[in-house]
Amino acid sequence: MTHGHASDPGEDERWMRDCLRTARRAPAHRDVPIGAVVVKHGVAVARARNRREVDHDPTAHAEVLALRRAARRLGSWRLDGCTLYVTLEPCAMCAGAIVLSRLPRLVFGAADPKAGFVGSLGDLCRDGRLNHRVAVTSGVLADACGGVLVEFFRERRKKGG
């Protein structure tokens, strides 16, 4: 587990369980079960799950949707003082959106060795060449987060889709 900003492991696990509950609603729409929540001062300001299938939108990843909702709710694209929790390591698109939102902290569950861009294939969130760096905590409830994905793909293979 890597740490940036001071974090409370109990709080991180609490919010990751929140993400898992959100993620578990995604398969109803055939979407990959990834959940995200933006938290500010201990309060959830936005939640989202993947909606690529239901919205027919390649950018409708849980993280992007949660960042958009949080920015609208807070009235600013700068998400100062917020933490984004997400069940899976963000891809390059989502990592870029996290940096652009000036989010101070990211917490994710399972690593994504095939598409993750916060340590696996690269690391946009902590790249020193960018004008903003994000504190990252990884591996929070990683087994549970990964398990939801494994089960989803196992079921999908059974159904032939």
C-alpha cells in the first residue's frame, strides 16, 4: 500500500465498501462493475458506476462520471479538499481527468495490470512533469474489489457474452 496525504485506513476502507456497493449495481446494465465516490470533509458529494453500455459512451467510466457530478455539486471544476475512491486502478483517461480536476488524493482498490495508469502501465497522477500531482493510496480492499470483477467476467463467459 502506498500513502501520500495522511490517511485513516478505517475511513479508506469504509469509503471503498461504499464504492463496492455502487459497483455491484453496474452489471444490471451489462457494465463492468466499477464504483467511485468523491468525498469531501467526510461527506460523499458524488457517486458513480460505469455506464459505458447503458449510455453508449466510451468515456462513461465511474471516475469521470463521479468527477463531473462532484464538480457540478460543488460549483467548481477544481476539486480541492476532495478524495476520489474507486474500486479499480484508473485508466489513462481517468488518471488524466483526476489530474485536471486538481484532486488532491486518490484511493483505489485493485490494480489493473492491463489498463491501469496509476502505477501499472504508467503513472499520470504522480508524474513530476505535470503541474499537479495526486497523493495515491492503492490496494485498499484489493481482494474484494478484484473479486467483484472476476465474478462479473466469469458470469459473462458463462452467458457467452
